[in-house]
Amino acid sequence: MFRLWGKIVKGNRLLQDMEICNEDLSLTRTKKIFAALDELCYAFDLSKPIWLDVTVSEFKRHNKTRFTQDNFVETIGFDYLEIQVIEED
């Protein structure tokens, strides 16, 4: 099973969070991550963030990254969207 946790934070307060589970064994890890991020953005009513080089390298190192205003085209009303892989087979 693949599980990804997404949360929206503003001023050190958790505004929203959601856990996405994916049991599709035919998908690669990257496709599972993108699918989970799409599902989070739909649920939180956000545009899809842009993966910058720093975002990618942070995610590769820690299985966790933050999307700030720099990652979004539109203005956001929070400090960051954080995603973290919490379980994978």
C-alpha cells in the first residue's frame, strides 16, 4: 500500500489535512505521487503546484516537501502545502 499525507499550514497552524491511499500495484512510485497530489489539490480546491528543483531534491532526500507561494501560479491563502510519503510497499 502507498500512503501520502498532505496538509495545509498557515502561521504554524494546521488548516486542512488529508491522507491518500493507493493500492494500484501497476503504477510506478512517481505516478502514485502525482496522482495523490492531484487528488489533494482537487480536495483542497487548489491549482497544481510546480515542482521546482529545490522541491524535487528535498522530496528525494526526505520523502517530504513543501510547496510555498513560489510553487503556485495563483496567490495562495496559506504558508505552504506539505506532502509526505508515510508508507510504501
